[in-house]
Amino acid sequence: MKINTKVAAAVLGLVFLGTAAKAQSLDDARKAINAEQYQKAKSMLKNLTVTEASKDENYFYLGWVYLIQDEPDSAKLWFNKGIAVNPKSALNYVGLGAVARLDKDQNGMNTNFNTAVSFVKKDSKPYVYIGKSYLLSPAGTPITPADANAAITILRKDSTLNPKDPEMFIALGNAYLSQLRNSEAYGSFSSALDVDPKSAAADVALGVISKYANNFDEAEAKFQAALALDPNYGPAYREWAETDLRWALSDPKQAAKKAEGVDHYKKYLSLTDMSVESQMRYADFLIYAHDPADYQILQQVATGLSKSASSNLKVYRYLAYSAYENKDYANGLTAMNTWMTKADPKRIIPEDYLYLGRLQIASGNDSLGVQNLQKAYSLDSTQADVFEEIAKSDFAHKKYVQAGDAYKTYIEKSHKATLNDYLSEALSYYKEFTTQYYSKATPKPIPDTSLLTKADTAFSYIQHKAAAPVAIVALYQAREQDYKEPDRNTSKGLAKPYYEQYIALTLAKTPLKDTDKPFLAEAYDYLGRYYELAAKDDVKAADSYSKALTYDPADKQALDYQARHKK
């Protein structure tokens, strides 16, 4: 039988055309979005805006992809195109409201959300996406209780309109989870699974709850359950990777989990078409890992992304962060300046100012660097650690009062301070006093004795809280008490108990270090001076000076005493 090739070709063409159309349905595009295959979803949706140009939903979901990728300007463009196609498109008004919210335009958000609701008829999806809009958050910015509650309110309303929508239950669970209301989140995710037992997203969400509860075995089981339903569901591997990382960071015995996490993340990347967007998410993962080796990888990934014409500008943030951690300060500062000058100001987060300040300090521009570290704290009070960095910078530049104040603020606000930070605070104030005391400026400044009081407060705290008295602290307490003497040549003995404590603590150590000997000589010199000038006890004075010479044969004060009392 002879086959008509023209007819066959036509039939085959229809078959392929039908397959392509099916592969590019809106339903498939939404599945791609849920699987975080954003590049694939955008390609499909752009095609749908041509082949099904009259359907406003196509424009909305395309805009939504841009929105969750932190590109609100592009998202707004597509939402407006959807409204042009259908002026009563509730979903696209939701999109505009979401953009307005991210732009901190409260009136614009309310107006667009209200307009969307006014157009809702039978379809409850606009309520779902209003709820999701409240959960959109720039990188590094937590969802506020007010936004979470707004999402919960609208999603609960939708649950009465469409109690069979698993997407709604997952969004509601995410709202609860953002506020650590884990029991309610668990109930919502479980409801999603009841409605759709084949929802890989619901299993993954339940695994996330277990992750945050540090129930890592249960979390892994949920991710495996999701992959049993859909072996190509990339988000399961991403959450598994992030669970591995959390597991490794919380338990030193599970350090190998970090490498496993990297493997799972690579699997996630392979399932999300290795798009720029997927690699950007990988960059977020590497930043969260806070591992020196990961910052090396991050810089390589970010450098590659920066060469892509389709890259999000945010890649310069990754370049800056990783370059700083890798001590590549020049390139880091260039990248950070690019990000800070070109990014929409609304996209700048407190941590950007933190890294900008660090890079400026590392590059020698401490004044600007300190200002930006302070800016980071003013925008996010959880960034109190910046005061330790500010203090170190100020101390290095001999701004001792500022350094002491910064250490004091760090101690008060960070809740991470150690006794070493109290020591640094005390030494900063002490150093400023001695700088004033020995100043050769004309007119000579009057040393500020309140600095000694501040130093003594911190020194005393250390001795009170330490498991045992600290010798070097006793030495500095002795010195600052000696400076309080009206006339150091006619000592009242204010420093005597501290120098004696220093001697006792130091001589109790075995073996004695050579570095301790000059300080022992100093302590015995003081006791010699005290016994000679204040106590008028030449026997004890001679003994003290003799011991000073034991530790420093060239000790000037002791030799001078012996010369004056030579018979």
C-alpha cells in the first residue's frame, strides 16, 4: 500500500502541533511554577500570551513568576497587559496590589486588592493570591505578624468559598509557619494532603515543619514521600538540602550532611533546568551555609551569573558578599557599589549596608564603613553584632572612647558578649586615659578620670563573673587605681591589693612565662615605692625592690633605690 507522504506529513504536523499545545497549557505552566521551573514556566506563558492572547490568566501567571523572582517592574508590565485584555481581570489587579505592597504603597495595594475582590465571581483564586501576596518578602526580610495575619484572614475566607483547593491550604499553612504557629500550619498542610493525596507540595511543606522542629529524620521521610509521588519535584530536593544544612549546623556529629545537602541542591538545580533563577536560589543557599568553602563556590557561581545578559541585578549582591568572605575586597567593593547604585532602593536590605560597611573598612575607608554598619543596625536592630566591628575599627584608629562606647553597646544589645568583650571595653577606656595622661600637646589636656571609672566597672565585672580571678585584669585594675592617686610619689596604696593579687595569681602559674617577668617587676616596684614613701618600712621596701630586680635586672626604680640606700 502506497502512503501519501503529503497527507502523512500533514497528520504528523497535526500530532506535533497538538502535543505542543498540550505541553504549553496554562495548567502545565502552573505545574512548572510550583516545581520552581521558572524559566520553563516563563517560556510557556510567553508563548500562551501569543497563542491565547485573550486569556488574562496567562498574563497574570507570567507576571507572578517575575514577582516571585524579585522583579516587580517586569511583573507590573505583564499585569497591566492582562488588564488591557480584560479590564475586569481580578487576578491581574491582585498582581498590581502585590507590586504596590512591595513598593510600600499601602493605598495602591488596598485599591487594587479591593478592585480585584469586586470582580470575583465564582473563581476564588484571587483570594488565594491576595493571601500569597502578603507572604512575598524581599530576600532577608522576615514576614511581619501584620502581613501574616492579613494573609490568614483572606485565606480563611477563601476556605469557606472553596474548601477543596489544596493551593489555598498550602498558602494558609505557609502564613502560619512564618509566625512559627506550627500546629496550625501542620493542620493546614494536612488538609491540603487530604484534598489532594498526590500533592508533593503538601508533603514537602510538612517536611519543612519537621525541619524547623529539628526532627530531621521525619523531615527526610516527608521529602522522600513527595519524591515518591513525583520523582522530578525539585523543591523536595531543595528543602532536603536545606534540612541537611540545618542538621549539620545543629549537630557537629552530622557534619557530613552538609556535603549531602550540596548534592541534593545540585539535583534540585538539574530538575529546575539550571536556569539563572535556580542558580540564584542556589546562591541564597550558599550564603545561608556560612562556610568558607561555600563562599568560594558562591563567588564562582555569582561571577558566572554576572556574565549572563538575563541575570537579575541581585547577582552583584552575591558577588559582593562572597568576595568579602574570600578577602577579595577590591572586587567585592566594586560589586557592592554596582548593586547599591543600580538596584531599586526598595530592594536594598540591611545586610547590604552591613557588607558595604565591612568592605569599606577592609579597603581602608573606615569612616564611611562605620557609618554604613550603623545604618545596617538602624534598619535592623537584630544586627547588633556590628558594634563589635565598629569597636575594632575605632580601636585600630585610636578612637578609644568611641571604641569603648561601641563595645559597651555591643555588650548591652547583642546578648552574645563574652568576658573578652568586657576586657576590650575596659582597655579602650583605659587606653584613652593614658593617651590623655601622657599627651605632649600644648596646652596639656586634663586627663578625664571618669574613663578610669568606666574601665574599672568592666574590669570588676570580669573578676566577679570569671570562674577564677584573672591575673591580667588584676594588673590593669592596679594600674588604673595607681593613676587615681593624687600624687603617685606619695602613694596611698590604692593599687596595693591589686598588685598583690596579680603577683599571687602569676606566681601560682607553672612554669612562669618570660612575658610575665616585666609585669612582676612593675608590681614589686609599686610595692617598693609604697613601703618606702607611704608606709616608711625600709625592710619591706628593700625586699620588694630586690624581688623586682629578680625579674628585671635592669629595673631602673629598683636600681635607683639600691643606689640611694647603698651603705
